[in-house]
Amino acid sequence: MNAMPSVWYQVAANSRFLRGLGDVDAVLDAARIRHCAAGQVLTQVDDPATHIYLMLEGRARSYIVTEEGRRLKLRCLTPGEAFGLQALLPSNATYLLNTEIRQPATLLSWDRGQIHRLAMAHPALFVNALALASEYLASYLAAQVAMVSQSADRRLARVLLGLSRAIGRQCENAVELDMNNQSLAEMANISPFTASRLLSQWQREGTVRKMRGKLLVQNPQRLMPD
């Protein structure tokens, strides 16, 4: 791969998929840079999992389609996030989610053969992929549970509680989540404006604290009062 701009290099090197690697450059050198237009679908449910992707710029979203034809949005993908992780599984693995580019994007991609060889040389790739897959599962479960709630505030509260229990990192007097407003809104099936309004309200009440790209849930028991 040709030398990439320093801003892209920093995004990739600091991504959770490449965290803990002793030789990040060796993994990046094996990648291909792809430019994608809005609306392009890179992974589809049940298609062979042939590539892993890492976002460098732009936005994408992952979703599944229900039997009724409804799109259940699971996650907003931003720079530094990886998807298509099923390519690390055996050769008959298929994608579990659809992934659509929402804003013109630049990505890194590795084909199945490349990523398997790299993972054998850098076992941290397997560990990181497992951690990210667990987050996807937690996002799916949180979205499913939120669907049973009628009001917007209870749907968002259920998403926050589910994610806090499944993938939250315990820090001093709070649980930290790597989530932004857009991702939370899509999982709760509410608008980004509503999500921002509710989070601002909960921040004033001392229930959560918003940070750049992160959220601290300080009093989760207050999100779902009896």
C-alpha cells in the first residue's frame, strides 16, 4: 500500500481493531485503500465474508432487515471503526449485517487471506475482533430490548442500560461507553435531536456526562425509575 496521509495513519493506528499490535505498519502495509460513494453497500447478510474494513473518513451504518422489510439500524460507523469481522472466521463464514456508506468514505480493506496471515503473526487482531464482535452483539440486544418500550426516553434509557452492562468500562463512580449521539439514536429508533435533548436533560440531572465520542453513565439506576 502506498504511504497514506498522516491523518489517516493516525486514525488507523489508534483504532481498537489495531490496538496492542507490536508492528502496526506491517498490518497497514497489507491493506488496500478504497474510496466509496454514499449509498454503496459493502457487506450484505449471507454474502461470503471476503474482506474486513476499517473506516478512515466518512460514515456508514450497519443494519439488518426484518421479515416485514423494516430496517433495524444497529450502529453508526465512524472513522476508526472496523466491520466485516466475519472474514476472520473459517472459509464458509458469511456476513451477519448489512453495511451501507452514508457519507462519502475512505476505508482500508484486507481480504480473507491477508487478514488470516496477519492474525497468525499478530494474535492481538483476533482478540480485538472478538471484543468488537461482542460490542455488536450488545448493540443488537440493546436495540431489540428498546423496541418493547413505547416512549423515546424509555427506549434510549434501555439502550444505555443494556450497553452499560454489556460493554461499559467501569471507571470512578461511572460506566464509560464509546458511543456518540448518532449511534445511540439509531439503536433506540429515535431522532438524533431527541437523543441529544434527552442526554442533555440527563446530564443536567447528573445521570450522564457527555464527552467527545464518549458517554459516562453516572447513575444508571435513575434512567429507569419504577
